[in-house]
Amino acid sequence: MKKLAVPVLILILAGTLGGVSAAEPQPLFDLNFLIRVSPVQLNGSEVWIGSFSVHAVLKDPLYRAYFDHLAANNTTRAREEFRDFVRQLVYGNLKDNFERRFEEVNLSGTIYLPEGGPVRVGDNWSATVSFAISNFLVSTDGKVLRCPLSGNLQFVFKGHVFDYTWDRMTVVLPRNYEIKNLAPRPDDFSKGVAIWTNGSYIPLIELYTPAYTFLRYINSTHKSITLSFDPEDGYLRFNATFDRVPEYDSTVEYLLRSFKETMDVVSIDTLEKNGTLIVVGIARPEVAYRETSKERVWQVMVKLPGRFDEIRVTAGTYQLAPDNTVIITVIEKKSGNRVYYLLGGALTVGVAAFFFARRRRKNSKEPENKGETPVDELVDVVSLEEGE
């Protein structure tokens, strides 16, 4: 069968390639791309993966006739040759394009193939090409994630270079990421899904990193915070207001993370009110306590997650320290309690002195019945106790 197929294939190639120029689209397949972009953890680091699923349908009539002829004699053999054909041209050309593009930008990427290989043959001379590639998005400045594979694709077939044309390319971008640029402009875009039609390229994809989106939000919003320290339980309650609600959930996540990383947070939550974002929570601050005869003093130190335009303290006074640190001083006067303690002490001393004086006078009289207490003394004692 293989000997029979070779001369037939040679005749087909001779007819297909005659007069082909480099600017023409690839003539063999109808192609539809689906690319899912997502971050994954590899060896403790975040890596952006592009997962490809390319649906290829053979459209060239001569090649369809060739594979039909093979299938009429040996279906298994025909499907195997078609699988190899798709692997070489659809997958192989993409692989060559990506390797060349990574080399041009001095980066590296790894291609991951599914078990059984990248090509799964379907019906009617169709196939699905599946693989994933790392470093589909990379950031060199911490601000923007860019696709290093963007640009025109080439389809090389028997020494001739075609445009790697496709009918439809769908790119599913990660949710809650701010888009900086998509070029050319997608024919359709909704909820992070971009669709292009009739092209021969990997589109330019640029996303802001969540950290940079968060910084852009923080630097452009008015921020205020109210702090309240309770000496009874030692907790600090905070209420931070940001004058507009972030567009992306990732910004809220980074905001909460910033509070947790700088403050010893016990509980924290967010709510939206009148177009503003409010962060409420409870934290354990660093507390220094001292006491004098006149007052009790709590000195509370808390580091805030950045600079706030307004800071309010509900009780006590505060001062700003370096590194966005606030020192709150709460003083409780003991003046009223001190007077009470002094009066109580004087009364106790007076009563004790009266007892001792009475007892000394009675002892000096030396009554005849030493084992009995005189009636008048009992009366005096009872009267004293009632007077208390």
C-alpha cells in the first residue's frame, strides 16, 4: 500500500504546487483556532499557558481524493497517514513558528502534548490538534503581560511558503484582567472572549498585571480611614473608604491582601455603598501600656497598607510615623476615682481609730466581771455599727 501511495502523492503534489507564490494562503485546510490563556503554578512559580485546540478539515480536492483512495483499501492505514499529514503541516508549522518567535525575543517556551500525541483524527478527513505552550504571556516590567508569539504565521509545504491562514480564531483571556491592547481589533469581544475571522497571525495580546491594575486604582482614588481602639478588648477597628468601586475583582483581592500583609487582621470584609468601596475589619495592634497615680495610658501602633488622604481616630490623639505607621495615644484620667479612694481610705482610718480609742478607755476602767461585757458598751458598739 505504501508503494502505491507514493506515486499517487507525487502526482498530487506536482499539481497542487504549480505556480504558488509566497503571498498566497495555505490551500490545504479550513482551520479554526481556540486558545485558552491561563496562569498555572510550575515549580513554585506562576507561568502563563496557552492551551491550543485547532480544528482542521482537509479542503483540497486532490488530497481528499488521495485519502479516499487509501481508505477504500485500508481505512486504518489511511487514518494513520492523515494523522501524520496533519501533524507535520498543522502542528509542525505552528511549532516551527513558535520556536522561531521565542528565539527572536530571546525567550524560551515549552510545548506540552497530550497523551497519544497532538493529533486526534475525526470524520470526513478532519482532525483536532491539541497542545499547550508555556510563556504564552510574559512580563518584563511587572506592569504588562505580553504575548511573545504575536505576529504573522507561515505555512511551509514542500519548500514553498504560504500564509498560515485560518477561518476563525477564538482567544479566551483570563477573567478579571485589565486589557491594555488587542491588535488587530477583534471582530467580536465579550466577557474576556475575543474572536477574529479570516487571518494568518497570532494577534497582539497585552494585559495589565493585577498588581499594576491595583496600583493604578490606588493612585487614582481618594482614600480615607477611621481607626477606633478599644482599651477593654485591645482590638483596633478600622473602616477604610475608597471613592469608587474597582472594575476588576482582582483589584479587590489585592486590596484585601495589602491589609492582611501589613496588619494583624482578625476579620475583614468589603461592601459597596453609593459607588464607593468600603473595607471594614478588626486587627490586633501593637500596644504599650503604662499607669500613673493620675491616669492610664495606652499607646497603639499600627502600620497602614499605604498612604491615606484622610485619617480619623475616634478616641485619643494620633501622630504619623514613617512607613505609613500611625501611633494612637489613648489616656484615661483617674482623678474621680482617686478622690473616691482617698475619701474611702480616710473613713476607714477614722473608724479604726475610734474603735481603738474606745477599747483603750474601757480597758483602763478594769470592770469587776472580766468575763462579761458591760451593757452600755454593747449599746455603744451597736450604735457605731448602725452609724456606718
